Amino acid sequence: MNKWEIAFWCCLTLLVMVSVFSAYSIIDQAYTLTYHKVSYEDTEKDLEKLMEIINKTDLTKKQIETELKDHSHSEFMNFNSDTISLNRVLLIFENDKLKLVTKQW
């Protein structure tokens, strides 16, 4: 084999490897951005619901339960415990009054 043939195959191999890595990076970035977008939408929904709860109720557990009945995840919420989970936020009650709002992670 001539030197130019060896150089050609080395360059071709390198080009293919760089192209495959670039395609993988672009696809990975797209999935990451999509995941973040969904995550931000859930957080934004929780914030809107919290603003609604704080503005429309006097922060008693019964009134908050009424407000949360139309929430998209209301069938998964346990209203019998002292903690109610939204998408990414926990509402913690003490003596049927809202005591604390904290993140779920």
C-alpha cells in the first residue's frame, strides 16, 4: 500500500467516527432539551396552582382539597394524610392548616 492509501483510510475512519459522535451528541441534546421542557412545564403548573391556592383560600386543608379536585393528578393525591403531593411540590399540613410548601425531590 502506498502512503496516500494509508492516509486516505485513516482520514476516512476518522471522518466516520467524528460524524457518528456528532450525530449522537445532537440526538442526546434533543432528548435532554425535551426532558427539561416537560420538567419546567410541570413546575410552572405547580406554581400556578400554588398561586391559585394562596389567593383563593384561607389555607385550610378542606378548602385546598376543594381547589385541587380539578388538578390533573388529583386521582393520585392522598387527601387523608398530612402531606399532599403536586407534580414537584409537597403541601404539608399541621392541624388542618397549611404549614409548609417544599419541593418533592
